[in-house]
Amino acid sequence: MDQKGPMTKPLHNHDPAVLSAYLEQHVTGFTGLADIRRFSNGQSNPTYRILDTSGASYVLRAKPPGKLLKSAHAVDREFQVMKALSTTAVPVPKMLHLSCDDSPMGTQFLVMDYLSGTVVWDPALPENSKSFRTQAYSELVKTLAALHEINPQAVGLQDFGRPGNYFSRQVSRWTRQYRASETQARPDMDWTIDWLSQNLVADDGQVSIVHGDYRLDNVMFDAHSTKLIAVLDWELSTLGHPFSDLAYQCMGLRLPQDFLIKGLGALDRTALGIPDEAEYVAQYCDLRDIAPPENWEFYMAFSFFRLAAILEGVMHRAQSGNASNPKGMGAMKSAIITLAQAAKITAQQASK
């Protein structure tokens, strides 16, 4: 599987001739637009595979058309962070161009190298061997630990976000985003918002580059091995607390297999060769030589809440007619309910 899944028609209205001329001017080596097709998977920034007349492939990733929530779909931030990480141990595609908002696609977009590899959508890796699964998850946690060990200032990202009081700011931000896109009353979300605000963890001074959406289907492996060749989808990246990424990854391990974003649920991790949550967290802490996190259930409750707020925004965009992938809104609604319930239950457990 190349890049991120099956292809479908473009979401943006554009003139192919105008886009071709623009890319020839701004992307070194581009010889003229031969084809453009959208990757159909994903609910965020529409992503396209573009082919030039020489047969070379590129990836174009754009903000969705239509009215968007403030600070959402920040392809400029994606471009900035991936360009900065190009000299580090964290693998990312090569950035080639960042447009302005007034572009041939009607929105801002970036162009990057096309990578041929494998994106895995089922975290149980059912088609792979036990040893492959173990090695793949080892690559996943090693890459996350490597990201969090990077000094933001050393790669020019010292102003990529505000250091300190990360969870206080994030709870406020996602509460605002959720309220701005709320499609219906959700008592579990209201309860969780109050709980998070009243039980904020103390700022311990840890600051790192955080991906914001770190999970198995947002990385790419080599087509023939478990080598991780790229971390993708950086639109939610910022400077923040590293445990937010770690908890988000572990949240996915808790979600059921039939969830909108597949989890591992009640599967036998030992039989699969996949670490359980405690083992995964321990591996991460060993790699970074840090103590295990305190207040772990707060981080988990926040992760459930934040993802519910993100999906609420997707629902809102779908109702406004500008979702990247408008199908499956029934499953989306169900997922928000599940996440809101999980956030509340996790918070209640933390309070015992």
C-alpha cells in the first residue's frame, strides 16, 4: 500500500492547467501535471497523489475547502515541523513547497516527496507474524521517544508553541473547539470538561515537540520490513508535554477492534506479540531514561476527550458540506459517544 490508501476524485475545485503551471514554477523538477487523485482514507486535510509528465510522483496536502475552525488544518505548521525534523532521527518526507492561501487549489497546500511504503490500518497487524508485530511496535515507541528527546531550539522550533501549562491550555483550547462545533448536547462531554478543568496536573516542566496524532496508521513502514520510514499527518503538532503523545498512543490500544479508528480492545496482546499498555509505557520511559508518569489516568481521560472534540469538528464540517471524507457519519457519531463515555469513566477511576 502506497502512502495512505485507496484513491478517489479530488475534493477541491481547480483548473488542472493553472495548477500544472504553478507546480512547474514552484516545485523543482516538476515537468507538468499528468494526473491528480485524492487518497480516500482520512478525515482531515485532503491529500493527493500527483503525477508529472515524466512519471514522477509527489504528494500534495491541502486545507479543506469552505469555512474552517480557527487554527484548524494548519498545513503551514505541518510543513514547518517536517522541514525542521528532516535532519533528525525522526523520519519525515522531504518538504518541497508551501503555497499561500490564494493558491490554484483555493486553499493553502504543501507539496512533499512521495514515499512508497506500507501504512497499516489495523493495529493488530493480522496479516503479519508475531515477531513482525513485536518489532513494529518497538519501532513505533522508539520513534516517539526519539521525537520527544529532540531539543526544539536545536531544530529552530523554539517558537512552535508556548512552553508551560500545556494541559491547562489544551483543555481550554479543545473545549473552545468543541463548543464551536458542537452538533448536539453530550452530557458526558460536559461532565468531563468540568472534571478536567478541576483536576489539572501540575506543570512539571517537560516540554518537547509533540505530534498530536501519533498512532500506527499515521506512520509508514518500509514495504519489505518493519523499518519505520516516515511519520505523517503533523497538523496537530506543537510544543507540549510528551505524555500527551504517549497517552494518545495508549488510548488507541484501549479502543475496541470495531471502533472507527481500530484499537486492540480485549485482544490477547501476549499471543499477538504486542506489548500491553504498562509494557509500552515502560519501554518508552526506559528509552528516555525517565520515571514512569504520575496521574496517568488524567492523561488518558484528556486523550479520550480531545479525540472526541476532534471528531465533533469532523461531524460539524460534514454537516457544513466540507468534510474530507463525508461518508460514515453514523459511525462518527457513535465514536464520539464512545469516546465521551470512556473519558468520563477514566476520569471517575482517577478520582477513586
